Amino acid sequence: MSDLQFKILTTDEQIRSHLEEWKTVASNPLAHPEVVLRLCRSDGHIVKPYVPILVDDEGRIACMFASRIERQFIGRDQYLPLPKARVRKLTIPPGGIFGRAAATNVARLLRETMLAVRSEKVDIVELPPIDKGDPLLNALNECNSKAYRKALCTEEEHWRLEIAEDFDRQMLLLGKSTRGTLRHNLNRFNRLYEGRFEIRIFSDMDEVDEALTFCQEIDEHSYHRGLGVNVVNDERTNAVYKGLAAQGNLEICILFIDDTPLAFLNNAVIKGQRIGTQMGFNPTFCKYPLGTILLFETVRRYIETGRNEPFDFGIGKADYKSRLCTNVVISEQRELATRRAMFNPLYLYMVTVFKLGMMTRSLFIKLNLEDSARRWLRNLKKKMAPKKVV
């Protein structure tokens, strides 16, 4: 470990000198070098790429953070819709820590990075969500950094859908009630719309804009719009999708009925798994759950062609995930405050909002009111959303 040299990559030229190495280890779409570079060029809130590395005597990367410095509004809690605070943050995206072979390297890189960002006026270092039981999390938990021990820590559910050898076995992975309802919906849908529906797959660079336009059109009618998390074809989204398409990792599946786009299923296919699974559908067209139908019709086709990449539905609780996915683990995420943050009143405000939000959420969970609170907030946001002018 003592022979490793600490460096920080901040320019395209520096990053591209390690590009092939980086590509071979990238296993998450948001930590892929093409995506990181495109994001930093297109998003005005991102100051620059800031990639700390440890390299050996031959210049090979032993450990790395695929991070960026950005200005961001934070501090708003879903249960306490208070004003946000703007801070300067070093963001390490999901899957953005490479070099897990030596735990001591990760701990050292974190310590070195916390010292280095002082000159960048950074308030927060945001670590990626890491599943409990992952050796990487164990390594970080053994880090003797004071900032790490005192970090704001959240825990969220991380859901995945495993793929079986055949579709009948796939259905058996679901709960009895969900399985019966899904079989009924699939059979009825296929009979009712036979010859009228098709599933198109968009994966090329020149198809991204058209596909995102379809997704945005579909999401205008979904509950995502009421929550403010609907698909928008902005510069940031476009950069992520085109970065993945450039590497051949993108798959956007869209369900059309009578040539009308009605549901989408978006994935990045990296290292044998489908990551960042994003779904949406137009609920006004018919009574059937078109998002779920698209998912399982797509799974059926993948199984028939011998493809078995599991679907990673990412971090966060959702009713459809608990019904459709096959396993769940708890992920832990930390935000580390720098020395500068301790004198930043906006950061102190954020901490207060965070702790109040955690207390509120804990109370809702104990009273078995969390799902009711989420539905109430969802309906409130729908009512408060500006009406679309035709």
C-alpha cells in the first residue's frame, strides 16, 4: 500500500489516459467513464470531473472513485417539504468505487480524498449506496476517518429480479396472489390486443432522442409526474443515455398499441445484469397494468432467446418492487461532511432537516403509517403540479 501514489484526474486528457482500465471495471451505468465525461460536459451544475486514484509503480489503477464535483440543492425530506440548501458536493455515483481487492486501499483513498477536497471548497462527500454484507462496506466501516464515523447515514431497500430457466419457473418465483393476477392479465391482454401491439427495442445512439421523447410522452400520464420523478429528455438524461448507447450498453423497450407508445422499460446491460431498471406506463389507456405486462413479456422473450441477465431495480421502496422482485437487501449510504461544512449554515440547516425527517419517518413506520403518508404526499404533489397548457 505504501508504494501506491495518490493522484486526482480532472481533465478529459487525464481521464482518457486511464479510459480502457476504467471501462473494464465499470459495472454501473452512472459510473461508466463515457457517462461521467458526457455528464460533466452537459450539466451546468457539475463543476468538473474529480477522480481520485491510487496507482502503482507501473501507472495501473489500484483503487479509484468515479466522482465529480457539483453544486446541488439538498436537504429536502419527503415528509418535510422544507426549502432546500445549496452546497458544493463531491458525488461518487452508484458502483463508483473500484479496487475492492484490497480493503486498506479503499480506506486510504477515502482519507486522502477528504484532505484533497479542502482546496475545492467542497461541503459534502457523498458515497454510493452499498449493500450490507458487501466486503466494500465492511472495509469502509473499518476506516478510522472521523468524518466517516460521524457521517449522515441512511438505509434503503435494494430490489432485484432474478431470471429463471423458463417462464413457468419465473412465474413460480412470484407470490401466489401476484402470480394468479399476472397470469390473468397477460392472457387477457394477449387475447384482446393480438396483432395490435408490439415491443420495440431502442439501443443505438441515433435512436436515443426518439426513445426518450416516447418515454416522456408516456410518463406525462403516469404517477411519476405527480412525484416530480418522471422521465424528462433534458441534457443530463440525454448524456447518460447516449453515453450508454455509445458503449452498446443501452436497451429501451417500449410497448406500442396501434402505434401509440404506452409503456417503457429502460435498462443498462452491463457485466451480465440489467441495472437502473426504470418503468412507466400510461394508466389512462386501459385497465391493465401495461408496465408490468411489458416487463414480463420482455422477460418471456429474453428467456426464449437464452438471455438471463437479472434486473436491478435500484434503491428505494415501492409497492410494485415488493410484488414483482425476487430478492431484497438493505443498502447503506453515507454523506461525509468536510471541515468547511462545519462552518456552513446551509449544511447545518440540511443536517437539521435530515434528522427531523428521519425521526418523522421512524414514527410513521412504528405507527404503520408510512405507506399512507407516501400516498398522501403523492396525491398532494399531483394536485399541486402545474396544469399542462394545450
